[in-house]
Amino acid sequence: MLRLTLAREAHWLDLPMGVRLLVEPLSTALMVAARTDPELRALPSGSPDDAVAVAFAKAIATRAITAWEGVGDESGSVLPVSPEGIAALLDLWPMFERFQTDYVARGLEIDAEKNVSAPLPSGPSAGASATARPVKAAARTARRS
């Protein structure tokens, strides 16, 4: 069964080292906008999957992150949220990995949920009868004829 969450509000996402991100829900509109990101589209044809994944995550994050806590510059001054800051944050492996698993992957769980659904009773196999018989049964039927 699809578990539909009707709450469409931003929520806090906790990352390592005390970093928190206020993120918008991962919606269709956000994903479509990320797919058309100019930096993602500027990648050369045949770019490695990992380069595409990083660019796509940054495109999503740029659109999803509206505020953050625990992010500062070299001197410890609080940094405002910016595309450059988001890109720098996601260049840190622990931040990237947690963002991917706790935000992107959870937002895409609906894809996994559809894979556990029971077949529809009106699907292509509805009403079909078995045509295969065990070998022994087929042999007995052949001897009787």
C-alpha cells in the first residue's frame, strides 16, 4: 500500500558535525527542476555516473535547502545559504552521503514501495489457467490414450 504523506512542509535534516539543513519536501516539481539544472546539463555526454550523481545531488540540494545551522567559514563566522556554500558542503563525503541517504533516498522510497505491491487481479495473468503438468501426470495421461 502506498503511504501518502500529505504534510508538505519543510523539515530539519541532521547531518554530521552538528550541521542541520532545513529542506523542502522532495517533490516532483523539485526533481524536475533539478533535472533541468544548467550545471547538470553542461556535463559532457558520457560523463561517469559518479560525476552525474554528484551534480544531480547538488542540483537537488540547491533547490531544497532553505536554511542551515552549524555551517561557517574558516574563521567560524556563520555562512548564509548559497549555491556555492551548498556545493562546498556536499563536497565533504560525510555530508554528501548523509544527504543522499536521509533526504534523496527517503524521498524516493515510493519507488521501492511500488515494487512490493501484489499483482492486480485484472492484470495480464488474471483468469489464466495452468497449462503445465508435472511430468509423471503427463506420462500417465499418455499411457491411458
